[in-house]
Amino acid sequence: MGVNLRDITTVKHEVELKDLIGKKVAIDAFNAIMQFLTVIRQRDGIPLMDSRGNVTSHLSGLFYRTCNLLVNGIWPCYVFDGEPPPFKHKTIEKRVERREDAARKYEEALKKGIVEEAYLYAQQTASITEQIISESKRLLEAMGIPCVMAATEGEAQCAYMCRVGDVDFSASQDWDSLLFGSPRLVRNLNVVGKRKLPRKEVYVEIKPEVIYLDELLSSLGINREKLILIGILVGTDYNPEGIKGIGPKRALELVKKKNVEEVMRELKWEFEVDWREILQFFLEPKINPNYKLEWKELDKEKVMKILCDEHDFSADRVEKSINEVLSKAECKKQVSLERFFK
């Protein structure tokens, strides 16, 4: 779910993929994979599958989107979640309940022949299994893309990697990266292009947008601790409901007038986990400092085997994307050699 700060984030910069040429980007893998599992589906809501009934939506999204980034000169690495903090287990249980409820409603909508409604419920049933994680890592490694294992939350790890300068941006649809202290967040990186609005015959053009943490805090007139408090008041993955009746704008008003302790003394906190524990987790999450970022050449034979031989992808389409990536890499090598010998 993540924190929703859209209503108070007025300083964001719409960019083109070409504006990110040469940049290293740490992508929250679970966030990206969940997007692919949610969006890449057939008209009736069934995800893409191979002839053996294995879901392949995640592989399709990861392969084609990652190829697109590489062709555009962007260096992605994918960061996978580690063990969630203990106080997130309640949220995970509720997510399971919501998926089960959505699955029931999906079947009911199909029986009634309401295809669009069924599709929306089907999207809510998406979940990431150990098999999906394993398959995703195997494909990315065959593509030469670094995979990093986080100690806890992937977004916390991405934020750390950006903060210490190992990557230029964190990438996620959620705003949590900012709460974790990422100096630069890029959103919409994996959903670039035209998208249909739910329940409407309207398509919108989606472009990447960059948010700079210092610029955001300055525009709001607060510090990072108060930004985290806004997230807690609105609702985070650790207290999803938030404080009843408080949205981002109201939360901003509260934190600007008083310090953190004063704000929380006046509000009714009804969650099992102490809000101070959530605040501290965002401020100082456990991270994995032992990672290595090394981009290797895409292994065409391995990628073709994984996608085409094992999962029935179109060999012509896969090969075309692979050749575009390899051609781009060859051009870079040639330019480097020309510069060296000048």
C-alpha cells in the first residue's frame, strides 16, 4: 500500500526517460513485480500464463521494462525485501484477507458476466510467491542486472543506496522511500506510456516524475521527522488505517503547528504498535551494507531459454528486444574505444 502523500507533493518534476541517461536506479523489486502482476492481465482478469499454467506476468513486465530502461541508457538494479519488521505482520494478515475477499467477488462478477468489474477484482488478488521471487531473480541475473537483498524493507535499502551515492535514484510507486530518507525518488518508471483510467474509456499519458526530498521538505516547511509523522497520521504499511478523519493536508497543518510529541498527545492512537516504534523504524531502518553493484552483459542464450523454452514467450519478440539491448551495449563500447584512442 505505502503512504499516500500525493495531495501535498506539489514540487515534482516530470521527466522523459532520456533525461535519466547514464543514471543508476535502485528499483523496489516487490513494488515493480506487484505492478506487473496487477496490470499485465487478460481482459477477464486472468494473468498471463504459459502452457503449463504458470503465471508469467512478472517475467513479461521485468523483461520488457528492463530492456526499455537499458536501451534508454538507464542502469537499473532490483532490491528485494528481506524480513519485514515484526509490527508489519498484522498488515500482512489483512492483505491476505482482502485478497481472499477480492477472489470471491471476482468469481461472482464473472458469473454475472460483468467483465470490467471482474478485472478490477482480479487485480486485487495479486500476490508475490517464493516461486515468483526466484524466477524474477533468475531472469534478472541472466540479463546481467544486479539484485540486492535488503535486510528488511526494499524501499529502506533503496533509500540507503541513494543516500550513500551508490545509485542516483530510488524508484518506486510508493512514497515510503522519502520517509526512509531517499534524497531522490523517481515514480512511474515501470508504467511509462498510455494507461486506461479504471471504469472509463479514457487514456492518459504516464511519464516518470522525480521528487527531491530537500526540495519537498523546504516547500512544506517541515523536517523529515515531521514528514514521517504525516505518513503515520495518514496511514503506513504498519498502521494502514491511519488516524480517522486525517488526510495529508490536515496532517500537514497539525505537524507545522506543534512538535511530534504534542501532536500525538492530542490524537487518539488505537493501534497495537507504538507510533514511536514506527517513527524510529523510518528514521533508522536496518539495512544491508554488503551488496555489490555490477552490471554484466545480457546472456542471450540463457534469457531465451528462460522465456521461450520454459515459458512459451514469442521467440521473435524476445530476440528483437535482446538484440536492441546488445546493439546499444555495442555502441557504448565503440564510443568508449574511440574516446580512448583519440
